[in-house]
Amino acid sequence: MDLTIFFDSLDEDLFGPMHDPSVWYAFVDIHTGRMPNWKNAHFALVGVGEGRGSANNAGCAKAPDEIRKRLYRLKRGAHSYRVADLGNLRPGITVEETQLRLREVGEVLLRNHVIPVILGGSHDLDYGQFRAYQGLEKLVSVLVVDATLDLHPRHAVHASEYHVQQILLHEPNYLFNYSHLAYQSYLVSPDALAVLESLQFDAHRIGQMRENFKEVEPVVRYADMVSFDVTAIRQTDAPGNANAQPFGLTGEEACQICWYAGLNGKMTSAGFYEYNPDLDLRGQTAAVVATMVWYLVEGFYHRRPEADFTATPYTRYVVAVLDDHSPNLVFYKSNRSEKWWMEVPYPNEPQKHCIVPCSYEDYRTANQGELPQRWINTYAKLG
């Protein structure tokens, strides 16, 4: 498919003079009149200047180019980048039409094994990001990072307030797992959390994350799709957002999550949403989001294949469970990265199992005679 019809090219004057051969601008194939050769890229940047679905934050439609101005001045890492910038997606007459265009572009990129990096735009655009997987005939695990849980009823005024509900209720259903990071208790109703719990999905408070930030890594490693709302970052670090909160992730913590996402061999798309340049201070938030994208890409180029659990770099642990009706739990630890996984059997086919990311804490829980919550949730979804 010719993607040119979906995009507006970028003005070269947008970036200003850049003579440093070590910056991103020198290595990215940018759509400035000619559509880049995206099929040979690992990443495709997709700007989406759509803010009509946002709750009181419509200026986020101006975000893509402001993020680019900061991103292209960052230094390239030690690896050979293969990044294409497709330009800005032409918005539709309605928000729904813009999401449909994003879905079409995203599906083409995914089928060609190119990772879309979406520069939004309002957070409801991640419904289009999610729908890009529909034709791939595979189950998808979604990670959303946001201070709130956008599970309002469909009749809510703003699409960004119910996009998570759209993902959870989408038909056909190909959602295997939904994880939510960095929610703040005073911004989320208990009913919304109860909905996730009833579906065996997980949500993690920001305070809970800070107790042991390493526990965030296996949550991120579970995800095929990452959706990051700038509202999750505290106002002092990211003031460019009408819904910014005094508390939240630091910029460093946001970059750490993006680093984990880049390292994740499952991750095939990422979106960054709700940055509003109209409210920013000297481009501070743009610089934070640009650095997050930098860490995502750098993480990708530090990926190491970790799929063969029979190989010698792994240690296999078998833990006997006190309950006679439960199977023994099997864990794997990478001797190279010290990451953990565990086997979860299919309830109806015990001889088959699914291997999912976990943490050392899950292993410790099993050794105390308890089933880890991650194991319980996965087992329920496999039934």
C-alpha cells in the first residue's frame, strides 16, 4: 500500500539548521516531499495532530512537530538507526475517521514488521492503535500508562475519557491482557478498578510502583502495545498538559518505563499522547517526551533474544505447591539478564503451557506455598 495518501510531508524549516552529524536528524529518513523507504525501517514515526477527543486539552493537536524539534537534536546512540518519519497523518472529518486512518496505517506497518511510534494527539487515538492489530489474527496484550483509568461510559463528552472501555469491549475480541501503570487513587473510582479485577487484568498505583520499581519491568515485558499518557508524569516535570497533576511519575521514571518497553521483544507499537505545547514551559515537556522516545529506540537496539528456555543461559526452578490439586510451578531465570518467566498450564489441556514474564517476587511467593497473582490471572484467561 502507498502510504503517501495518508500523510502530509514536513517542512524542512521546522527543524532549523542542524549541522551536527551525530544528532538524530542526520540519521532519520524524513518525509519532506518524498515518502521515506519505511519498509526497511525498524521504526516509523507517525504524527497525529488530532485533539478533538481530548478532555480540556485540545492543544495536544500541535504536539507532533514540537516533539520532533526536540527529538531530532538528541544524539544518536552507538547503533545504526533505521528510523523513518512518515510525517503527519491527515485528520479525518471526524475523530472516528482519524482513528480509522491510524488503524489502516498501523496495520500496514505491523504487517511489514515496522514498529509504529505514534506522536499524538489525544489519548483516545490509542483505540486506533489497538485496532491496527485486528487483522493480524493474534491475541494482544496492552499496557497503558496514565494517572487516570479512562473507563467512563460511552456517552461521556470526550472520547479520551472512555477509550479504555472501547478497547476492553471491542469486537472481535483479541485482547489477551490489559495492564495499567501509574494510576493515582484519588483520580480513579473503585468501580473502575473492580472492572479490571473482574477481568483478571492488573492496575498498579504509582505508590505501589515506587516500593519496588523493578516490579514494573515484567509488567512492561508482557505488552505488545504501549500507550503512554503524559498526564502520568508530574506537573513539575511535564507542565505541558491541561490535566497535569502535582504528583506522578518523574521524567526519569517515565524514561525507565520506555527503556523497558524498548527492550521488550514483544513490543510492536508505542504511542505518546496528551502533550499540549500551548501550556508548556520553554519546551520542557517536549524534551521529556522526546527523551522517552529516545530511550524506547535505544532499548530496542539493546534487545537480546531470550526465547529458548532449554538453552544453557537459563536456570529452571520447579516449586512444589502445598495444594494437592495445583500443579508444580516452573520458573525460568535468565543467567544473562536475570529476568524471570513462569509456566502457566492451560486448564483444559494441562500438557500445554504458556510462558509469561514474571519477577523474582513471584518466585518467592511460590516458595512460600502461595500461587502468585500473576499466575492466577493468566490461568483464568487461558481457560
